[in-house]
Amino acid sequence: MPGKVGRPKRAEDVTPVLLRIPKALLARVHQCKATIELQEGINLSRTEALWRILQAGCAVLEGGEPAPGMAQTGKSKPVAPTPRRS
């Protein structure tokens, strides 16, 4: 019998989300992913990197500190409101 093929089951319950990201923002996500990987000496999937970036962003917007391991780069800017579509 051959070994298991594919990804292992996730340890936590997740909800799939389709996310359309502008190319410029995706480039920033890739840069943040690379920064995390260099700082921590680990490899992350793009999904794991997005989770970490979203958690850090939420923490900052909620008035807290970024998650451990999310270093401040000094390049952060105030978050502009996203225009709402009518």
C-alpha cells in the first residue's frame, strides 16, 4: 500500500476564503513572508504567512502589539480606510 499523498490534515478548524489581492499588495505580502522567514529561520507557506500578517495587522488595529515574532520594521504607515463599493 503506498504512503499517504497530499497535505496533512490541519490541526485547527479553518474556513476557506477566496481573496483577490492587487499585485502590488501581493508583492508586499511576499516581502513580509521573506522577512519573517529570515528573522525566524523557518519556511512558511503563503497561507501561514498570510495568517501571521493578518494576525499582526489585527493586533495593531485593535490597539495591541503585533504577535510575537512580528518585528517592527519602522516602515509602517497609518491604515487608510478601504473605499466601500455601493
